[in-house]
Amino acid sequence: DAKTTQPPSMDCAEGRAANLPCNHSTISGNEYVYWYRQIHSQGPQYIIHGLKNNETNEMASLIITEDRKSSTLILPHATLRDTAVYYCIVRAGNTGTASKLTFGTGTRLQVTL
Amino acid sequence: EAQVTQNPRYLITVTGKKLTVTCSQNMNHEYMSWYRQDPGLGLRQIYYSMNVEVTDKGDVPEGYKVSRKEKRNFPLILESPSPNQTSLYFCASSYAGGPDNEQFFGPGTRLTVL
């Protein structure tokens, strides 16, 4: 799986948009970009994923650059409950062992008042 | 409510005493997997199952066993636990094993082996 690079930490004021960047310059054509978050030691929570196009759901938006070498997760109106470690994961485009999720060190997002 | 459940949530045991951590999902998912999380090492896959009676090793299978006799259950078995298996364990499931299927995680089981 392609490696991802994320900043170790970010701050965001409550109510503002949180924009979390991720670099995945070695991504190949059939690999998906996934975002998960983990609050304290709870189970990782799925946020969003995409292949080429930008995606939006009730939690967030995912913006993937045209060359697919980087992406940004956007939380439109961050709240204190969004404080967590956010993981950007590139996932191979086949089944079996490739179905595993390889979590890196992620970005620790701190949302403040 | 759609969910993945794990039991127990916390367990302290001693070296060599066999234990089982249960995992159950109510979403009729085909794919299930076990991960362990250790500081500085992220989440690593232990075993996975593509469907009933189909299991395979992940990245760190040594010292663990699994079984998949029913679609909803995927227990993790430690036949002879050792202190290096002290970790936070997560079970996950998804509709199928392909890359376009998000995995849903259970709440975790914190295991301490003395």
C-alpha cells in the first residue's frame, strides 16, 4: 500500500472548518483514500473514502487532487467532540490481505473553544 | 442498532491461561478481521475472514487462533497468552472484503497478560 504523510498535530477553533491534509504521492490507480478517526482508545470510526472524485457525507468532505497525490479531509464546523486522531489510509484495490487497513500515526486534531 | 460488539472489554490474566475474546456483528457482514494496537506501532492485522469457514493470517498471527463457524461471530483465541500479547484489540467487519467497503470497528478489548 502507498505510504501517507500527515502533520502530527493541528488545532482548530470550535465552529470553524478543520482542514486535514494528507500526502500520498505513490498512490496507484486502483487504490482508495480512506479517513478514520480514533477518540482516545475507542474503536476507529469510519469517516469517508474515495477513489478519484471528491466525496461528501454527513460527517465530512474529502477533496482529492486531480493527480491523486494528496487529499484533504474537511470537517465543516468542528466541535469539541471532533477532537481525535485522524488517520489517512491508502487502501489497495483488491481483496484478501489487501482488505486490511494500515494505520499510520495520524494527525492529532485539537478543537478548542 | 448496527454494531460490532466485543467481550470482554477489559481482561487481566496470567501467562499460559487460555482465553477467548468474542466478536459479534449484526450487519450480516461477510468480512471480519482482528487488529491489535500498540503504542508507536499503529493497528496491525492479526487474522481476517472473508466468509464463514474462510480465515487467513494477517501481519501478526503468531500466538493467535480464530474461527468463523457463523457469519456473525469471529472469536479470537489465545491458547497460551504471553506478556507480549498485552495490547488493545479491535474487531472489525465490512459488507465484503473489497477496497470499496468501509470497515466498522468494535469498541476494543484491553488485554493485560501478567
